[in-house]
Amino acid sequence: MQPEDETVLEQIRAAFPSFEISSDDAFTSWGRTYLDGDEYRAALKGKHWDQLDTTYIALRSDALGFLSTRTLVAVLPAYLIALIEHGTASQVPGMLTLVLAPPNRETDDGLGKKRFGEFIEAMTGPQRAAVAAALLRFGERYPGTLVGDAARAAFDGHWKAYMSGADA
């Protein structure tokens, strides 16, 4: 791992406090149709983001699009760390870059305008800055790949605004 990766990992850890994730309503808002909801909720129950089974959450990265906003923010640091630590060797980049991409004005792809706005508002300034740093770093490490370019597009399309300051 390169020093730049460690810097981003430290930023993620500092921005996202570790607390017990409430999994009961993990899929209430957006994911009642997620087929693996019960299993995913069980994997979260009673755990902090830094205690999650990274192999399992990488396998179930498709859950990101179904999670309630509060749960999405709660598990996000685990996925950001997987993005940096595992790079393109996991399924995380494809889904995570989709979820972190701002909605397309013409098609409203990704989370959609309303949901994306709620997601951004649910995070603190330092958390937004950590997301931006992770996307930028991933894009720098994997230029010319589909997921690297998607990370860079998400960064350029929205997240770069949070790089200069980490205010709340």
C-alpha cells in the first residue's frame, strides 16, 4: 500500500465515528424488495462499521442501493476502506461508484436526486471530504479502467467541492 492510500484510510477512520449500527430499519426506506435483507441485517446487528466482515460486505455491495440513508452512512466507511485496500479485486468499486455518483440530470440514474440530497445532508463535512478523498485516490490508482473512471467522474461531478475544507 502506498503512503497516499494510508493518508486516505486515516482520513476515513477519523471522519466516521465507530458506533453500534442499528440494523432493524436498514431497508425500511428504500429496500423492502432487497432479497438478502434479513441476512445483511444480521451481519450488521450489534456491530460497528469497523467490525463488519469485509468479505461479506464486499459480496453484498449490491445492498448499498437499498439501504436507508442512516444505514448507508453508517456502513459507508467500511466500503470506502474496502475500495482503497482491495482496489479492483472486489465487487465494491462498481456498486460504490454508482451510489456515490451524482444523479444524471437527464436520466436521474444512481440514487436519484432526492435520495442523493438526503445522503449528502446526512454526512458531516469531514465525512464528505473523506468520500471525496477516497474517490480521487481510487481514480488516480486505476485510470483508464471502468471503475477508476467512474470514481473520477463521481469526484468531478460532485465530491471535489468537499476537498478544500472539511467543515460541517
